[in-house]
Amino acid sequence: MAKDTVIYGLSSIVGRFLNYLLVPLYTHYMPKESGDYGVSTNIYAYTALILVLLTFGMETTLFRFANDEKARPDTVFTTALATVAGLTALFLLLVFGFITPVSSALGYAEHPEYLTMMAVVVALDALQAIPFCYLRFQKRPIRFASLKLLFILLNIGLNLLYFVWLGKTSVFYVFFINLLCTAFITLFFIPDLFRVRWHFDGKLLRQMLGYSWPILILGIAGILNQVADKILFPLVYPDEAEANVQLGVYGGCVKIAMIMAMITQAFRFAYEPIVFAKSKDADKTDYYASAMKYFLIFTLLAFLCVVGWMPLLQYIIGADYREGLGVIPIVMVAEIMMGVYFNLSFWYKLIDKTIYGAWFSLAGCAVLFLVNILFIPRYGYWACAWGGVAGYGTSMVLSYIVGQRKNPIPYPMRAMARYVVLTALLYISINGFPAFGFGSIVNLLFNTLCIVIFIAYIIRCDFPLSSLPIIGNKFR
């Protein structure tokens, strides 16, 4: 799992890091007052939600049924792909048929082209999702990572071309470039489609839909937990003209916090196939418990690195957008909770009770909606950040309580709690030290010392140097 996580992490973490290069580009060439970055944040939130609808939970469903000894993996793959293709075709027909009223309803009556371009992008993304998922099932992380990185490098190159050299700084070109890159990557999957034996199994599809629809509900609730604040913000913020400006500030700052999403995604890409493959092993519960602990350890380390090195990371976004930096630790806490909830979710996936996940996610989503609707008019994007904590926290606690009754796993709660307490103490120290009036270099060195203390604790308790290959020989 560690090997695959590194490879998937290369495409996810390195790829997201390269995408960070676009954040200063956009926040420099699209001034805060223009609201263009807020428009981008808002429309990408809608596309994330639509992508979940179009994939219909078929990614997790593919793993579940392709690992079934009675099913042929190629049949599962082609049945899933045909289903998503049908949903995608219907979606595009509806969008192009009703683009005028849809654009008006979403506040883009003057720019329907934004929505048409992103509709095609999300349709192609949905079609790519199933072949990408099949690559993970086939344990082909190199090809997976290569295609992901190719998309990112092409995207960055075209953005530099349009924004820097050609001077095309409208948000229109953000969407246009995404469309070009997505279409290009789609071409790479065409040869793969001729290498599989195509067979659409109607009976299998009914079984897959019975498994996937609760995952769809779970996915909708889960993605709403991530993007509902960005969708709701322009609708409930009292100053319509200022809404996109403030949303742009929030969207820019959230980019820095997305290190948590990168780690969770890389972990998920490697962990999900292994969980289903290991579901029949005798030591599976110990394996799941250990995976949870190590996930928490490394996300807490990432949290400390981000808050500790914020004096440097703040330059990722333009100076006009830095007024919202205070929300970053809050958003990262929410992302950690989301990752823990993802780890907790396997108990109901493995016993085919995915409906539980739907209820947990809906409960969390309801809390998030409530917090955002009630408090955005007064507190702006701060309500968005705290709404994520409340929503993910609700889903996480419900999943743990019910899961320990239905399918208990011996999570090392005391060990994990010690890491959480240590992180909290170090975070308080990092935030309190600047009050002594030292210069930024001294503050950065102190913050780095706090991070080293956390790493030393990890080595002492869970990763003794003597256990490492090659290096460990010097410590035995």
C-alpha cells in the first residue's frame, strides 16, 4: 500500500503542487475586485457536484464487483462504462437544450459559454473516471499517474501561454483551457477500449445499481460537504456585487489548505482496492485499525507543516487575497475529519450496507447547509470554514458510533488521541510565539522546531529508525 500510495501521491500531491503555480497566476492576473476568481470557484463547485451525479457511484461499485469471483472484470468495467456514458449523453442533451434558463438561474445569463464549456468538461471527466478506476483495479499506477501528470503539465503550459504571453486574462480562458486538456487526455483511453471484451450484462447492472445508489447518495452528500459553501455563498451573501469578490478570497486561501485533500486522495487511491481485496483475510481488522492510525499521523504532520510554514506558503496567493489566511487551519481540520470519515466508511461498504453511509453523509450535509445559510450573511467565508468542521464532524462521529456496534474495529484510540493532543499543543505554540515580537525568520525557525518535535515523537513511538531498511542497520 505504501508503494502504491507514493505513486498515486505523485500524480495527486505533485500534481496539485504544480497546480498551485496557477493560483498565484490567477490571483495576480485576475484582481480580487473583478470577481473572476470567485466565478471560477463557484462554477467548479457545480462541476464537482455534477461529476458525482454522472459517475453514479460506479467507481467503488466497480471494485466491489470486479473482485467478486463470480464476475468477469471486463464485463463489470464495460457495463459500468456504458451506464456512465448513457447518463453523460442525457446530461449534455439537457444542458444544450436548456442552456438559456439554466444560465439565468445560476447568475450567468451574460456568459452561457462558461456553462457549456464546463458541461463538456465534466462529461468527459465522468467518462474518464471509469477507465481511471479500472487502471487502479489492474494495479497500473504508473499509467494512472502519467496521464494525470500529463493533464496537469499541459494545463499549466497553456495557462502560462494564454495569461502571460498572450495577455488573455479573462476567466473564460480558465474554462477553455480545461476543455482542451480534458479532451486531449480522453484520447489516450481510446486504445484501451479495444483491448477489453465488451459485454453489457443487464442482470449485473441491476445488482450494481442496487449497490451503487446508496453510494451515489453518500457521494452527493460528501461532495456537498466540500462545495456547498461555494455554491451557497453567492446565493445567501447579502451584497450580490461583493459576493464573488469574497468567494474569490476564500477560494484562493482554501487552495493552500488542500494539502489535506491531496493526502486523502492519494491514500484512497491506494487503500480502496486493497481493502476489498483483503476483506477475506483473518487479520483484516488489525490492518484497518493500523491504516487509520498512520493516516491520522501523517495528516496531522501535514497540518503542522502548513501552519508552521505559512509565512512562506502565503505567497502562493496574491497579496489582495491574503486577508482570508486565518480560515486555512479550520479548513484543514475539516479535511482531516473527512479523511477519518473515509477510513471509517469501509465497515458498511464491506458488508454491503452502503445505505448507512448515505444517512451519515446526509446528516453531515444538513448540518453544513444549516451553518452556512444561518451564518454566511453575518460572518461571510468564516461560516463556510466552520460549516465544514461541523458537517464532517457529524458524519465522522455517527459513522464511528454505529460502526463500532455493527462491525467493530479495534482502533488504537489512546495512541491517536496522544497525537491529536500533541498537535494541538504545538499549534498553540506556533500561533503564540509571534506575540513575543521576534522577526519572521526566528518565527519560522521556531515553527520548524515544533514540526521536528512532532516527527521525533513519531519516530519514538511508531517508526523507530532501527526498523527501517538499510538505514536501520546503523541504529541496531
